Amino acid sequence: MINWDNFYVFATLSVGLWLAGAVFALRSSTRSRMAVGFTIAGIMVLGIFIAGLWEYLQRPPLRTMGETRLWYSFFMGIAGLLTYIRWKYRWILSFSILLSTVFVVINLLKPEIHDQSLMPALQSVWFIPHVTVYMFSYSVLGCAFIIAVTGLFCHKEEYLQTADNLVYAGVAFLSIGMLLGSLWAKEAWGNYWSWDPKETWAVITWMGYLIYIHLRLFGRVGSKSLYVLLIFSFLALQMCWYGVNYLPAAQQSIHLYNRNN
């Protein structure tokens, strides 16, 4: 039976496969089949654990922060792999895997209590699509963040074009996630929007990326400023995801169930 007690086995195997994929990518001047194969294998191992945990808990493992970190690591591996396949940056797997591994390690060092309970507000048809779409958007925007940091030091026009494509895709999924969340809020609490701390930071994050898109389409701004804007937007995203849990105002948040148990 797969449960949180044997997460370390799946985590170790996944990270090991991802590292092997990153090494093959760095050593190859073209797209490496071995890099793709090892990365896919690592994603599949983590996916098997998520599926097993879902079966064990008899509920979607999306309730706690630790469970959302699992999904982020999973989707970050996918987003990094897709970026590598599409643009063939040899170094992208190293950095995407680093982000995935950070959250895997946090889950190893800070295990949580995972039970089968699911509060009434989470027993909704909107629960799974809202959270999973959000986590996928976070991972795509995480790749855009990696590109932005790299672009600050390696001035290549192609990096900005890559960031554009990642931001367009990430913001599209982010917008869908916000829409699904508002429909869920109307069903659960009677209001589409309540300016809860998490919702406020979601708007700040969304506006940061929209400003980037606007400047790219209609403004004349240097690439360095655009990269900095992407970095700050990603930091706002981190605040939206888990940073708000440490704010005093979050004690009264209607999203309190997202905190660790």
C-alpha cells in the first residue's frame, strides 16, 4: 500500500532519475533521448506515488500544502521537459529539476499528517480542476522564472521570446484556475470573490503577468526590466501559493484549509 511513510523511496528514485536526465541533457549538444527518457521515468515514478496516495486516502491528495507541493514537483518536471523538447536548452532540465527537488526535500523534512477527512467546502466538483490547473500554471510560470533569471546574465533575444510563450501559456491556465475558483467560491460561500488574502495576492500575481504581456505587446521596455518584472511576478505567485499562510490576516482566511495540518 502506497502512503506517506514510503514517500522517501519514490522521492529518492524520482530525483535520481531526474538528475540522470539533467546530466545527459548537459552533455549533449542536441536534444538527448536519454535525457527525455530519464526525465519521463522520474515523472512517472512521482505520478505513481500520487496515484497510490490518492487511492490510500480515498480522496484527491490536494488538501494540504504538502500535497500541493507534490503536484508542483510533478508538473514542474513536465513543464521543464516540454521546455527542453521545444527549445532544446540543455540547462533547463537542471534548473527545473532543482525547483522540483526543493519541494520534494521540503516534504521529506516536513512530513504532514494525511488523513481521509475532507471538509464540506472541498467536496465539490470544482476542487480537483481548480487546484490542478493552478499547480500546472505555477509550474509553467516557474519555467518562465528560470528563463528570466538566465536572461539577466545571458543576454539573448531568444530567451525573451521563450519567456513570452511560457507566460502566455501560464497566464492562460492561471486565468482558468481563477475562473474555476470563483465558480467554486460562489457554490461554497455564496460570493464569487471576497478579497480574501489569498485572492488578493492572486490578483496581484495575475496583474504582474498581465503588465508583462502588455509591455511586450504595446510597450518599449528593455529586456532587463522585463526579466525583473517576471521575477517579481513569480515571487508574488509564491506569496499567493503559500506565503499568505504566514500573514496575521490569514488566521481568518476562508482558505485556511490550505495550511498544514
